[in-house]
Amino acid sequence: MISSLCGGTFESMTGIPWTAGLSRYRDTDAMKIRWEKIGAIGGRWFFEINGVQYSAKQISPHIKGIQMHSV
């Protein structure tokens, strides 16, 4: 199941302002950040918070289109 997540919820879970975004270099190991191609021309950034998988259309300079992926 995929559900949308607002920036405020992201901030309360991580302590990181969604307007600050995530850094591929600083946060990759801690949040297991990876990019996956979705469709012919697009892709999403996938990351984990407390063992739950999330994705976003953009992670820097701010996070856009956050989704939570659960089984």
C-alpha cells in the first residue's frame, strides 16, 4: 500500500526540516537512500526511516511528493 505523507510528518519523524531536504552524501548510509527509474522518463528517490520505506520525487533542495510504502 502506498500513501502520501506531508512534510510536517516527515519533520516530526526525522527532526530534519523537509525544506532542508536530504543529502545523498550525508544521509545515504543512515537512510539507505537510492534512486530508482520508474517508467520511461522518471524516477523516485527511496529511503528508510525506522525500517519503513518511503519515496520522494525530489530530495534536494527540499523534499517533494513524499510517499510511505507498506506491505
